[in-house]
Amino acid sequence: MNFDQFNLDARLNAGIKRAGYEIATPIQEKAIPAALAGRDLIGTAQTGTGKTAAFVLPILHKLLEGPRKQTRALIVTPTRELAEQIHQTVQELSVGTGLKSATVYGGVGANRKLMPLNEALKSSWLVRGVYWICTQRDKRVLTALRF
């Protein structure tokens, strides 16, 4: 299946090309339409099969449709490394769209952790535990979450 067949927002095409995606992998072929339809999903596949793009592209597509300047997507990861990997994929796939993202994780002061969220970025990738801090310190930060 070609990526054009997913009918993703045209503004994502530059990032898709930049990432070198032409033909969807099996996990992408199954996950992207389900996520675009708003269904919950769990998918497993080997490393290097495009799992991150399979869930990030539908999120970016939906973020392009809505209001700006508020945190509307949150991905919680178990490690900093995975949070950074997802963030890099988001940056690559969203090039030229105007969408912004940030990673937030422990090891720095609480105010510094929350700064990207308080600046009303579009999406954030948090390591578990930091989510608790965000919700306890300023409940308004995450009120616009949709994904």
C-alpha cells in the first residue's frame, strides 16, 4: 500500500518523503487506517518496521485539523531514550506543518520539566512519572488533550 492511499493531510507529505517512506509496512498498513478511524489499537512488530510512524502519522493528521497553541496529544513512554526517539520521528514527519512538540522527563527541576507544556506546545512525549507531576502541579496544562 502506498502512503498516498491513507489520505493523510497533504502537509504531511514532505515529512513522509523525508523519512523515506513510500510503501507501508504491514504494521503501518493495519494501524494507520484504524487510528485514523479513532479506534484503539495495540500492535507489535520487529524493530525497524515503522511502528512509531504507524501511530504518530494519524496523531499528526488529526492535530492539523484542530486548534493550535495548546497541548492536545500526550505519549507516555517508559524511558527517556524512547521519548527522544519518538520526538525525533515526530519532528521528521511534521516538518513544514507548524506543529510543535517537546519531550519532558525527570532529572531536571520541576519548573524546567513543565516549561514546554506551559508554553502550550502542540504535543508532548513524557516519561511516566513526569505525567503525575504535570497533573498534580497544574491541572490546566493537560485539559486540551485529545490523543
